[in-house]
Amino acid sequence: MSVRVESVEVICLQDPQAEFVRFEGSYQNALIVVRGDNGLYGIGETDSPPQVIKALVESRPYNYLSSGLASVLVGEVLDDPVRLWNKMYQSTNWHGRYGVAIHAISALDIALWDLFARSEKRPLHSYFGGMKHKHLPAYATIYPMQAEQELFQQQVSACLEQGFKRIKICVEPWWKDVEKAIGNLHSLREFVGAEIELMLDVAMEFTRFEQLEPFLDTLQALDFKWIEAPFDADNLQDHRRLRSSTAIPVGVGDLGFTTCKEFQPYLAADAFDIAQPDITMFGGVSEVMKLRDLLAPKGKRIVPHAYNTDLTIAVNAQFLCAQPRVEPLEYSTSPSILRRQLVVNPLRLDEQGMITLEDGAHGLGLELNWDLVNACRTT
């Protein structure tokens, strides 16, 4: 194959329903379209400020260690996406290779892999080792969760009616009232019954172990399947303390982790059970391949984060379907039109709370809804 990268475009999107939601990135989007000289294109995205991503991709070179990422890619032969990942990484050395620079590389890497796989007429999962699970269990994330029982039961009912058998809730500011929060947890379990799986995303609402400690016995008694993002990524000590204080698996990496390097101290300290990278921010397809190989000998699980559009859901599904163990797929319940209408052929949830991957699709297997893209684009 001798496909060359012909163009790289960053399309900044805004859902007109809302300018800003407190902790919800799916109302804005940095959509990447990489076109090849064979007439095909690949798509990627990142849950990161769109205008910042656009600047990092489209800026002129400052020096050979600080280049706009489009200039690094255009004209390159798409022979090996990992080679191009390394070239992008080297070209961002000067202005920093953590945080938002990796977010931009992630979106580009996903688009490059999509184009590469489409050009080879192969599904993306074939590069992860091939499909082992055609059907994946999906879970709904409820955010924000309402404080009053009648209201959060309405939220949960909507998920159950769609077929979800797994629900993740988030710690909210009202958890400062410990008695109220514990009461709501018991009410939630009673409402959904014993068969529904529950998970907790702390989303870094707590900054130290003592704030989470009063809830641990309740969470374990109510059979919560994991505790996600309990503290800031810099707080390794309290992650270790939490893992030694509960039998509930501890998940890290969805907020703030970029590249395998940031997992290394957590791995050395044995401070987590589940890695939860957001592939659109962590380093893309190329980096999650490295993470898989790093964690497999240690017996750590990988359950990628996904609270953006159907594009992110598809990337995660392609990864998860090729892994030895069946893991749940995060399936955002955001009402954003970008979340729900960005592609015309999304992965659909069935009545049993499962998604099914289609045979014969190339790359991510998605087609953009160009009418929506054009209606919501800001640049």
C-alpha cells in the first residue's frame, strides 16, 4: 500500500443546545478528518478544547521540535501509523508532550488508523488481534445524578427502559451530606434490584482518602463493581490507601493520564486494578496497544473511558472486542446532538443491554453525518 496523507482538517463543532456543561465534553468536539490520496478518509476526535486542538494541528512550525501536527503528516506515506505517531511525538518535544499535545496526537492517530484500515479493507479490531467477542455488554453513565430520589429514579428508569443492565453513577457536590448520599445509594440498589450492575465514578470530586472512606462499607455491601477516578492523578498515596482498604476494584486513568508513562508509577505501586484510559486523550490507538502489552503480564484490566460521541464508542468497541476478557463498553447517555447524530450508522444498544459489531466494516466502520457537521461547525 502506498497511500499518502493528502490533507488534515480540524473541524470545531458546537451543539447549539448548550454552550457549556460543567463536566461534559460532548457538547463541543474537535473532529479530525485525515484524507488520503486514494480518495478515502479517516476520522478521529478528542475530548479536549477544540480551538486548542486546532491550533496545535494547524500552527506553522516553530522549529523542528515544535511543529504544527498537520505539517508533520501531510505528504507522508501511510505505511505504519505507529511510525507517524512517533514522528508527531518527536515534533512536539519543544512545546510539551503531555496533556493537550497528546490529546491532539490521539485524535490524529485514531484518524490515521481508520484511514489505514479502510485502505487495507480491514476492520480496526484486526490490528488489535482480531474479534473475539461480537457482542459487548454496555453500561450507561448517569451524569449529573440528581440529589432527590424521585428525580434520580427517573434518570435510572430511562436507562433501564433502553435495556441497560449496567449503570455507573457519579459523585456529585451533594455527596458532602454523607447521610443523604448513603441513603440514596441504598435507595438506588433497592430500586434497580440485585441483578443490575452498579459502578461509581468519583470524577475527582474528592481530594483525599478521608472524604471517600465513609462510603466504602456501603459501596461494598451494595456490590459496586468498581470505584473510578477517586482522586487527582498526582495523589498516588491515597490511591494506594484506597486499594488496600476495600475489595472493590479501583480504576484510574480516565482523567489526566496521557501515555503509558503516567501509568508506570501506579503500576510500580500496584495502586489500581483497572486502567481506564480515554483513547481519544491518552495517545490514540497506537498508545493503547502499548498499554495493553504493558499491563497484560500484570493481570490488570483495561476498560476505556468514553463520554464523547459515537466515534469514541466505536474506537473502544473495536479495542474491547479483541481482548481476551469480556469487558463492559461505556455508552454515554448525553443528550447532545453531537453525541447522538455525528455518525449515521452508530453502534446500537439492544434490549439486553448489548451492542453488536457488524461483520465486513472497514476501519471504524463509521460514516459521518456531514449535514450535522456542517450545521454545527464553528470553523
